Amino acid sequence: MGIPYDTESLFQRGLTKMIRNPTLLVTYLVEPIAFLVLFSQMFTKLGEFLPSTAGGYVAYLTPGILVFCALIASPQGGVSIVNDINSGFLSKILLTQSSRAAILLGRLLTDVSLSVGEAVITIITAMAMGVTISTGLPGVLLIFLTVAFFEMALSGLFLAIGIATRKTETLSAVSGFLYLPLIFLSTAMFPTSFLPGWAQTASNYNPVTYIADVARELVSGGLNLNTLVEGYALTGVIALVTFAATLYQFRKVIS
């Protein structure tokens, strides 16, 4: 039927599997609310040291939670492909006329849909807590696009690891190792001025910083073109590297 039809079919399969696992689905959908409320209350005093902005620390934190949720959701594609390999489902698909590219595209679309769903919940929760998205609907849509792009680049990394190792334990170990350093050595939770010198240096090379800054400027209404270009360029480089690694590993599986 072609790549579009096969991609849609595998995308629907991914969504169906998620819906049939209510514990997983509810966990992902509740995460944005829990994290935004929890961290905003724990670090509420930080708002006294931030530049005066509508929404206070909650407004500053919201972009960080958007990126944090994308990070947490990104290994799901790798877990799914490992399960498909080990269960024999992938072998059965490869015996059909289904497009090989659609196998990966369908999985990526499922991951992106999950990430955008979490972003929608994060924005709604933030607005309920008094945050105003100064750039309006266009800004909100660009936030969703930014999160989706970042999620796709990260998913490529975990797809490559999953296909190479075929072990969900390895994915859990790698993702667990990356989460906290990437978040806390960035501007996701705190301005760089709050960090020690070595952490400020690490933050300058952390992709989370660039994506969080793009989303933050969209929330505050002061988006700078350079910030947008830097964020998307860096994410694009990450995507190229991770997709190349995924394709390399996937070709070894289907050959």
C-alpha cells in the first residue's frame, strides 16, 4: 500500500497498545501535572530571585517541565522495538510487503503523539496556575512543534540503543543515567546564574538548555530568532546522528 498507509497502520497499532495499557497511559498523562505542581511548590521561593515575570517561578518552570516530560517519554520507542524484536512481531512484519521505513516512522509518530499530549496537559496546567502564554496560540503551537522535534531526536537515540542491545534493562539504565544530569545541568529548572561555575559550563553545552530557552521565550513573549535557530539547529544535528545510528542498527536486523 505504500509508506503512508503502512506508517498509519503501525502508528495506530502503537496508540492501541498504549491505550490497552492504562497504567502506562495514565502515568504519562499525570506526570506533567505532578511535576509542575510538585517542583513549583518545592522551589517556589526561587521566584523571589527571578526577574519579575507574569506567573512567577511557575512560568519559568513550565518550559523545563515540557522538556523533562519529553526526556522521560523518549525511551518508550526503544522499549517497544525491543519487545517487537523479542516477541517475533518484527520478524513477521518483515515477511510481509510492509515498508521497512514505516516500521520506524510509525514508532516515532507514536512517541511524538505521546510527547505532544503531555505538552498539552502541561500548558493547560500552567495556565490554570496563572501562567499566561504571551505569544498566544501561534506560540503554543510552536511550543508543541519544538517539543515534538526534540522528542523525535531523543527517540532516535533510544531506538538505536534498543535495536543494538535488544534489552529493556539497558534502556532503563541509560535513560536513568541521563535524565537528572540533563535536566539539572541546564536552564530547565534554574537560571544558569544559580549554578556553580562548572555547572554553568556544562549547561552551555546541554541541548536541554537550548530547547528550554526556546520554549521559555515563547511563554514570555520575547522569542529571539537566534535562540530559535540555535535550538532547532542543535536538535537537528542530534536527530541526524541518532537517526543515522538507528538506520545502521535497523539495517543489521533486516538484512
